[in-house]
Amino acid sequence: MKYYFAPMEGITGYLYRNAFHSFFPDIDKYFTAFLVPNEKGKLNTREKKDILPEHNEGIYLVPQIMTNRADCFLAGERTLRNYGYREINLNLGCPSKTVVSKCRGAGFLAKPKELDHFLEEVFAHTACEISVKTRIGRDDPEEFLRLLEIYNKYPLKELIIHPRTQKEFYKGTPHQDVFAYGELHSRNPVCYNGDIDSLGAYEAWARRFPEADRVMIGRGLLTNPGLVGVLKGGEAPEKERIRRFHDAVYEAYKEEMPGSRVVLFKMKELWVYLIGLFTDSAGYGKRIRKAQKLPAYEDAVRDLFAEREMIS
């Protein structure tokens, strides 16, 4: 089984990614949060920092582009190729309303003719391998039948399927029957993405799809960084490893981020997920959220690790 780390905008940038890979080296492939190049392929400063090869040494990283314009995609591809990348992912899965309103991400799925033409242009001129991360439609799971017909026309590196519609966002249960259809009828390799957040969830999925050989995990890894190690048969990470991982991220943010308020914001984002690792942690989570200065934040985190155990 191959294990991929799904991107989370604002959290899984290169500073987090490097710390994660140092302490939990079980991921086969990482993906950047989406890049939005213009028609000249120009990336902003944050995007450049995230994809610089020297910021991702020893990591298999796939840049992800989100656009509905083939010329912008190809311009971005040329820029990324100049940095040494040979695999690029197209984001057709982001369900954010601000993204969808611009007909990007999962919003592009509502225009299958335009999407087909987009892919035709991209594959006629690309020099890279292209993968696609997709939802199963904007409004209705039945849309996936038409979408898969389109994807099957092109030699994708792989098709990563999150079996929810854009309208469903992250609510409800993924449509496993639609993923099963994709696995059976796709002419390209298929990867599953969606709600793999525990050993039990993974085992239930694996029993239903014994032929599957790759899975992408996002929120499950933010909540439990050691999850893939457990899925591979290892032990759950001890509290000390989680603490050292936290400290590595924290120190990297303090070194690189412009000011303590930004550092606090970034660390609070991280604790939205990590707090669930600990027993009776609600009070400590509240202290972390309310911290206005780094010393108060550090005190709350120190007390949490000293006074609470990790959930088995």
C-alpha cells in the first residue's frame, strides 16, 4: 500500500512537512496546497517557498495546481519543471465556496465540456506526468459517470477520488459505491481519499477494496501524525515523540514567521486537530485558544503534556 498526505491549506506547508517527515517517515508522497499560477506561470512568494527543492530535501513532493485555464496550468507546469518537478496534480476537489464560485476546484466539475477541452489542451502540451484529485461531482454522485468518461480519455498518472460531491463538503458518509465504480472502470490507477482517520476505518475500507494499492489521508494525519505507522503495523507514537514533533514545528515557525501573532495563529490551527490525542483535554485546548502571548501558549502546552495522557 502507498500512503499519501493530502494537503491542508495553511497547515501542511514546508515547515510543517519537514518536521512531520523527520518524526513520522512513513509517507510515500506529499502534495502541496494548491498553487494558482497566472498566464506567465508566476508564483507568489509563499508558493515559491513551499516548492523550493532545498525546502523539501528527501521528500517526494507533488505540486498541486488549481485553475480552469489550460494556459495558466501549462505556464505553471513550465515554472515547476524548471525547479525539477516531473509530476503535477490538478485540483478538482476543493469544495470551498470562494473557489467554486470562480469555477475552480470542484466547481470546474459542473462544466464537463470545458473540463474535457482543458485536459485535451494540457495533455497536448505537457512534459510532466499529470494526476487529478477529484470529487465525484458538484451536485449529484451520478455526475461521476460522465466525469470518469472524460478522465479515461487521458493518460493520468493517477486519479485520486474523494467520493463526495462539492455540495456535501465533508459531511455525511463517502459514497463508497461510487469509488467502487471508479476502481472498476477507470483506465488509470486509482487512489482513495476520504475519512481514513483510524485503524478501524482503514481496515473496514481495505476489506471492501482488497485490490486498492494507494490511499490519501488528510485530517486523519493532522489528528494523529503516527496513523500511517500504525496502519503499517507499528506502535502508536508515544507522548514524547508527539511533544518533540510539536516543538520542531513550533521552533520552525518562530524562526521563519514574521512575529509572535502569526506563530500563535499557526500553532492554534495545529491544535484544532492535535488536541484530540489527549484525554480530558478540553480545558487545555481552551487555554491554547485563548493564549495571546507565546509564554501563555507555552505554559498551556507544557501543562497538557505533563498532566494528560494520550488516548490509546
